[in-house]
Amino acid sequence: MLGPLDSSFEQASALGQLEQAVDDITRMIKTFVQARMYAFADRLANATGKEVVQATLYEALRIARSALDADRPLYEEDNYVVKPYVANEKSIQVVLSLLDRDLIQGLDVVRKIAIRALAFPIRRSERGEA
């Protein structure tokens, strides 16, 4: 039988896994944004069902994996190169499982992924670093 501490530990662990998954998938979608391929972020932001999320993640994974396997960038112009990043299987599993358990919460999470992928990174000077 689980006690209150066991239950809160499991919740914290699940929350930590979700945060890691969000960070990982955001990193993958951000590479497409940096490559001026906004469709993946747009589709996640506007998804109304898990099928749209599944198809979007599949296509992003497929393109990133293909570029990685071919050892080519997602985008290249002058000295600006965007290398592909493939989110790990565990991250994808965490988000897809959430969509199966709670569609509303899952769609909220993928919208956050899209928003974070579109946001500019914090500059060192804004963090107080020299």
C-alpha cells in the first residue's frame, strides 16, 4: 500500500519526466523553427486531437532522423547552419501517454512545446551573466 509520501514522490517523478520530455521535444521543434520550418510548431500549437500531434511528431522525427543519418543540416545559408536533433524515444512516449490519459492536458503540453520552440533564447546579459 502506498503512503502519502510514496504518492507525492511518484507525482514528483512523473512531473520531472514530463518536464524532461517537454525540454527534449522543444529542442527538436526549435531546430525546425531555426531552419525557418514553422509548420511543426504551428501544427502542435493548433492541434485539436492526438492524431494531429502523432502525425506532426512522426514527420518531425522522420525529417530530423533522415537529415542526421545523411549527415546533412536541416538548413544552411552562408555561415548559418542548423543541425538536426532527434528527440529521444522516452520523451515521445511520455507525451503520447499523457495524450492517451488526458487529452486536454496533453494538448496543453504540446502547445507549450510549440510556444517555447518559437521563443527566443535568454541571452547571457539578460540572465545577469557577463
